[in-house]
Amino acid sequence: MTGMTRKLFGTDGIRGTANVDPMTAEMALKLGMAAGTHFTRGNHRHMVVIGKDTRLSGYLLEPALTAGFVAVGMDVVLLGPLPTPAVAMLTRSLRADLGVMISASHNAYQDNGIKLFGPDGFKLSDEDELSIEHKMFNGLESFRVGSDHLGKAKRLDDAVGRYIEYAKNSFPRGLRLDGLKIVVDCANGAAYKVAPTVLWELGAEVIPVAVTPDGFNINKDCGSLHTEALRTQVVTHGAHLGIALDGDADRLVLCDEHGVIVDGDQLMGLIGASWKQSGQLKGDAVVATVMSNMGLEKYLAGQGVALHRTNVGDRYVLERMRKDGFNVGGEQSGHIILSDHSTTGDGLVAALQVLAALVQSGKTASQMLRLFEPFPQILKNVRVAGAPNVVLENAKVVAAIAAGEDKLNGSGRVLIRKSGTEPLIRVMAEGENLTLVGNVVDDIVGAIQVVAG
């Protein structure tokens, strides 16, 4: 199967419009059978845990997946609505052979997705996904077990309570959130019960927002992508801090007491620096993607912390963290991975680390969370008729990019990326001098346009 490409699986599982191919009950049934077979190893009773967010189509996909797993002899434990990191954690805790999360993360309710976790709680490798896809379309009938070997399904009643305890355990012992007023926006999604409860049990006064899911309102004008509600509530209530999660609660955005948004770069800077001071930071490094601002890199360097960059996508960040043993990484979008605690991004656990630093410092959020001024950044998209690769390999374009890098002379950087979905080349530069950055981008864009005709 080497050389084959995955057709169903994208960078974060399978995703699409609910009840439209491929996000159908038929596909979910086949996926359950194929993934169940792929993770059958040995003679023990095999088990899969399934969690979901709050979108209506969860009722379509959850029973179909369950039937698929049961058909190949696997027992199913249903968790109900829970954050993605909780599914990863319970997969490990219950010694399951596989974990499944039904969610389309920050997308609107019409979409849904399926993410798979191996027995170690990590998202699957490309090879595993490819092998599962192959089984889905080749001889699936042969994997059915006899009627006396079917699996069983049951609900785990205290799944919410287990994750609440796990999240609280990531907060330093002896610390409390007494005296803090916190707005938490749960995006009408998977964390609508657990996030307010954890903050309240740690002593905070909690103002919950978007905690009444109805199957349709997940991520609608709320959550980490739509922060207007969060900012308004923070200022109205005179809160100390606002926390916004996305639909499956694996990413977060914060806002300070003035309603000013704080992105993932500032959060990685804060956690990286505070863990460095307390001796928790492994390898004196933080892993981020090529999109993270140079201001973060410069700030961390001043704290004696290196910044390692990867391609865009949390799976690449995690790969690098695992390979080199680093324990803090993430994306500008607020997907923060703290591998001492979680095998995937966990918005609530990341928020608790920030709150711990806030409580220990005695400072306000605005004093604490603006660690650096981001470098000016300019991004322009250039539409090209032909293959982007050919354009980027052209000598004139290569020379224009090199000239731009020379002009920035170490005080900035140039990043050229092809769009994965459209015939576009994205030209980004950042540096301390906005005018210079603008000139560099314009020169490169000009060269691409000339070559692309």
C-alpha cells in the first residue's frame, strides 16, 4: 500500500456535510467494521470508546459506528458529549483498543467528522488510516464475526466526572481560583458541562456562555472563532478573564479584562516561559508552526527558549514533540498541546495552565497576557493558472524570494505556501519594519504574476 494516498482521511480525520457522501451512516458503519478489524490484536475482549460533540448528526453517526464495531466483535463504550481530549484520555484510562470522536470541531452544525485515536490516545498515523481505508472497500464482509461473538454496547455514566477530575489534576495542587470572575464560552459544544464545572470546583466565580446546545447552535456566533459574545460578557460583568473553546474543546482563545483577544502565540509564550522558570519545560523549547509570529520567537529567545517550527497542522506539531521529547507546542489558532497532560490539544487544560500563572503572579490578565508585540505581517494570495510548483521553481521567482530574504536581513522572514484546495500561492512576510515587509511581499507577488502570466 505504499505510494497510495488517503481518499477519505484528511489532516484531521474524515470530515464533510452530514448525511451527504462521505459523511453518511453507510460510511460510518464500514469505518466501524474496518477500524475495529484493524485494531483487533490478540484474544481479549476488544473495546472501543466513542465520544461526540453536540451536533444533531451525532445521532446519525454514533449508532452506525456502534453497529460496525459490534459486527466485528468489538464492545462499545459510549461517552456521550465530551471534549476530544477527554476521549483520548478515556481511551488510555479504560485500556481500550481504539477511541473515536464524532465532531467537526469549529465548523457549523451541518458538518460532522470522525477522528480516531489509537490505544495510546494519539491520533492515527497516515499508514493506519490508509490501511483502514483499504479494508473499508476491500472484502469487508469477511470481517464479520459469528452471531455468538458480536460485541456489546453500553454507556459510561460517569464519563463527565472522570474528565473533570483529570482536568483538575492538571492544575497545581494547593492553588485555587478564589476571587477570580471568569467568563467561559463553551460554543454550545462538547465542553458545555465540564468546563464551567471545573472552574467552579477550583473556586472561581463562573459566568457560563453558550452552554445550551440544541443540535443546531454549536459554534453559532460563539466559541473561539466568534469572540464578540465573550468580549461583551467579560466587560459587562467586570470579569478578570474570558475563555472561549471551540465545538470539541481542543482549542481555546482568551480575552483579558478589557475584552482584548489573546491568541495561541501569546499563550505558548506564557506557558513556555513559566514552565522554563519552574523547570518543567523539556528541551528548553516550544514547537509551533510556520504561521506563528516572529514576535513569539524573539520573546522566547529572550527567555532562553528555542522555537521549532513545523508545517501547519497539529499532527505535525505533535510529531515533532514526540520525536524530540518536547512538552509544549501548538498553533496560533489556540490549539495548545501540553504532552505532560494530554495526547492532543486540550483547551481547558491549557486555560488552567494560564490561570495558574495568573494566580501565582498576582497580575491582571492584561499585564500578564501581552508578552510581546507581534511583528507586522502581510499576506497576499496570488491566483495562478498553471501548477503552483512550476511557478515557484522558476528562476525569476526563486531570485525574487532570495532578494526579499536579503532585504529583511535576519530581522524578518518570508513564507511562501501553496493552497491545498485552490490554485493559489500564498506570499507572507513579517518583520519589524512594516514598509519594508510590504515592499518585499509586493516584489515577490509581482515576480509570480509575471511568470504565471
